[in-house]
Amino acid sequence: MEHIVYCAADYGILPGDYRETALALRKFLDSVRKNSKVTLEFTPGTYHFYPDYAYEKLLCISNHDEDTLKRIIFDLSETKGFHLIGNGAEFLFHTDCIPFYAHKAENLTLEGFSVDYVRPSYSEAEILEVTPKTTVLRFDRDLYPYEMRHGRLFFLGENFEHELTEWLEFDQKRCAPVHNILDMNFNGGRGEHFAWYEETGADTVAVHIRDEKSFLPQSRPGNRLVLRHHPRSHPGFYVTQSEHVTLLNVQCHHATGIAFMAQRSRHLTLSHFNVCLSKKRPRIFTAAADATHFVYCGGKITIQKCLFSWMTQSISMVSTLVLKRCCNPVVL
């Protein structure tokens, strides 16, 4: 049986900033989910996906923070022979959601598109001044909105507000983590720095340390910070109990967790799957955790000609592979 090819535009799945795009996509997927050998082809352009009409499921995801129901935009569960062709389309996601989820899928291929978020789960700042007890930061408030409340610093998203918990410092020349640097942790219960915050200008904030500790001696003005304030809650691609899943020529510029997460699945292929910076958005981070995790996966796992870069959880690692009871060797 040959593939039946559908054009996304014919079903109201259109490039542009439309809240109804996710609803049109959901109606299409529900109508073809039980069919075999279906191809959905996108026209080039930028597509916006909001969670208003997303699927909702309670998921237990390995190595992620469990918070509430997960909203899913592309739910490809129980498809057999589904093929998505992006033709270079850019998929932009709004608020907390899982872009792609596949449960009990077979012969699934995702090809030729990029994934990013309008408001990423982390923020950035530039260091203006450093003393042992105070660091002054400058923000791009349009990209990374925040509010000061009673000496506390909260970062805002389209449907979240989270307090700063830690940061990682990047050298201004190398654009890589400062040599021998450690995460700075704030206001926790395990010996972190206890800090309070003071707004010193329209886009500047002074961070003061209250306890006997000091800021790290490697810190320098001009360096940039990745500010962590969001739970690790949503992988970019989440695959469970599926077989023969392929990602081909896919760019993942951000995920609110691990970029590609697979559990209890077999025969997985990542070819030219790049976790990389976006040329359109000036950031120094990609996924909010590792590039890949494979948990209790079997069969043949192939990772070929992939770029894994700038992940904030394991910035110095090419990839993280968590393999348990894998029947055959991994092919890199």
C-alpha cells in the first residue's frame, strides 16, 4: 500500500501566528491516526503552535521534573507508517508544551524542520560589575522579562513565573563556560548562596549575597550568564514503547528538558539531528538539559552526523546516552 500524501495547508495548518493552528493539526491527526502509511507535508514558512487546543496527558518522564499534565502539540501516538515532511519549516512553540510525542508508534519518520520556543525556559544576562558580595547584571528585558518583588527576582513567560535558582557563567571571548567554573545556586536548602536582589536601573539588577560566602573568583565583567529558573519539565521529542523511529534533518534549538527522550523503544535513528543554536535568536544555550537519553531501549540505536551543542545541563558533553538492557551496540 502506497503512502497517502496530505498537504498541511489543505487542512488549515498554515504558516503564520494563528492560535487555531494547533486545533487544525489535532483534528487532522485524529482523523488519520489509525490509517497506515500517511504522509503530512508542510509548505515552507514559520508555524506558531499554542497550547490552547493541545492534547493533555499525565506522563512520567525519566529524568524530568513532574509537575502537572503535559500539553502535547504533535501527538503521533499509535500511528503506523506516519511520515512528516517539513520542507525546511520552522515550528515555534508557545508556553510549556511537548512539541512531539509518540507512544506505541511504528515506522515513524520526522524530516526537514526546526523546533524552537518563542520564550525559552531559561534567561540570559551580562555581568557589569563583580565584587565579593555583589554582582550587577544587565538584561534584555524584551527577550527575558522579569519582575522584582520584595527583594526577590522572578522571570516571566507566557504562562509561567519562576524565581531564579542558579546560573552558569560563560566567557565573553570563548562563549563557553568559564574554566573551572561552578554553578551558582541561590536561596535553597542545601548550602546555596542566600541572596537578595535590587533593581538599579531600567534593565540592571544587583545581586547581593547575605551569607559568609562570596561570588566565584573566576567571575569577570563582560561575561554572560545562563540563568536557570524553570523546571526540567518538557522534552522536545518524547518517544515511548515505539519501534523504528527516525529523525532526519531536524534542528532542535530549544527544549524545556532533554532534546530527544526515548523510553522502552526499539530501533531508533537520529540522522543529521542537530541540537544547536538558532541564527535568528541570540542565545548561548539550546536544550535545558542533555541532547539525548535512551532508557530501557533495545534493538539498534543509530546516531549519525549529528551536532549536539550548548546544552545547559551538560555543556561540555557531546551527548548523554542512558542505555539500559540495550540488545545491540549503539552505532555512532
